[in-house]
Amino acid sequence: MSAITDVGGIRVGQHHRIDADVTLGSGWASGTTVVLTPPGTVGAVDGRGGAPGTRETDLLDPSNSVRHVDAVVLCGGSAYGLAAADGVMGWLEEHGRGVAMEGGVVPIVPAAVIYDLPVGGWKCRPTAEFGYSAAEAAGTEVAVGSVGAGAGARVGVLKGGVGTASVTLESGVTVGAIVVVNAAGEVLDTATGLPWQADQIEEFGLTRPPADQIAAFAARYIEFSPLNTTIAVVATDAALSPAGCRRVAIAAHDGLARTIRPCHTPVDGDTVFALATGAVEVPPDPAIPASMSPEVPLITAVGAAAADVLARAVLVGVLAAESVAGIPTYRDMLPGAFAGPA
């Protein structure tokens, strides 16, 4: 499986707690996903939801002073879950990562949260210990589905989760994404029981499920909660400026718009972070006018790829999800969709 860790130097760690007897509104079903970066990684962010829960996003404005990001934290627990970033900061401090100051280092750790409190218990939300454990567990293998920050995630009436994907461009640049799919909107067309994007239907070997399964799925659509959020990180090994990174984050949101309907609503906190490690230098196109940024062709290519891999990661997370607190999965409700070739 392709993953965001195909971008050299990017590491992902996850920690969650899911009680065996969790029911809706009672018990643990939440967690944290951490993306660790190599030194010198540039970051940016673009938020399109009307109700974001975030930390340190102002610092990522290209007009501000700090250029580099040490980690990005994706959390359950709504605004309470931002506490997990404290644990990641502690782990980074122990490892000497951060802005070097006279008395020590200050790690730069932006974060965003999803609203999963109604799935488990209201008091069952990530703490600093979750963030520390996720950072400690970071590596190149990325688990997907009901793990990490996706433990309590929902997507419409179905179980959501963590998904990841990557692609390598002809230029040699790699672009990857990791997403926590917790959307109020649906990733499936209620008329067909299939993803909105036709190419995803073929890629994942899906076929139209029987009419009775589609009808049962459509009947449950009215149950969705309007208070949800999809948060993601896209990363590349291309050398980009902070402003270029911001354009990639903006473009990556297209991946959400293609796969989730509706998204970016007034009660969503949809947020996408973009990271650029700078390991791969792509020569500027001499045809670009001198009055324009030489990054334009590279930003365009990386941004388009970021949207594609983020769209794929969304469906990966939903297909891999396992039922938690009685929330059905795609495979539970529409098993006929998996009758096609694997």
C-alpha cells in the first residue's frame, strides 16, 4: 500500500484507545495521529471548514517568521484533543527538535482536531500522553482504518477512519497524504452505493451493490451528524517555499471536494496541512516569465497530485474502517459492492 511515508523522512505514529464494550456515547473511542518531519521541512495550512479546531496555524502563514515544522498532530476529542500536541512537543524536546533558543528548543507542532466526542464518552479524549505515545511509535508503516485519530471517526452514517496514499511524478517528486475521514457528508452516492469518482470505483474493484442494500443505506442517510470534520496532511519531497506550500494545501482541498459531499460546510473544521521536505530540487522552467514565481510549474504539478492522493486516501480510510460503537462500515452496509475483482 502506498503511504505518506513514501516521502523520504516522513514518519507517522498513532495511538488510540477503543474499549471492547464501547457504545455510542459511552466508553473510549478516540486517538491521535502524528506526522513527524525531517529537519528543515517547510509547512503551510489551508482551512476551508467554518468551525475549525486548530493550534499553531497562524505560525504557518508565509508572512510570519518561523519557516520549519517539526510535526503535525491530528487528534480526536474536539478542542480538548489539542492537548495531545503537548505530548508531541515533549517528545520532540527530548530529541532536540525545535527552534534553537538560548535555554533550549521550542518544537513547532501545528495540530487540528475532529469532533468525535459523541461516539465514545465525553470525557474520553486524547491527552498529552496520547501524543507522546504516538510520536514514540512513529515509523514508516502506516496503519489505516479505525486507528489513531480515526478511532472514533464517522463519515455520514458509516464508520470513518485514517487513510493514506502516495504517488511519484515523472520529475521524481513524491507526493503523499494522510487523512482522518470524519465528514458529515457522504463518500458514497446514495443512489448507487458507490464512490462519487468513477476512477475510484475501478481502482478499488467495486461494483454496484444490490438494490436492497442501496435502499437500506439511503434510508439511514438522515441519521448523519452535521458536526464533523475531515483533517489531513499532504507532504512532498519537492523543494517549495512557504508560499508554495500554501498553494499546495489549497489545491489539496479539491481531493476532499471530489470525494465527500457536502464538505467545507459552516459546521465542519476541514483543514489540510502541507509539508515540503526540500529533498528534491526541480529545475525551474525557463519558459516562465521573469515576473512570475519560478515555482509555478512545480506548485501546479504537486498541487494536482496532492488532490489526487488525498482523494484516494479518503476512500482507503473508509474501506479499511472497522465497526466501533455499533457504527456500521461500508463493508457491513454494502457488501455487494465488493463482489467485483480485488
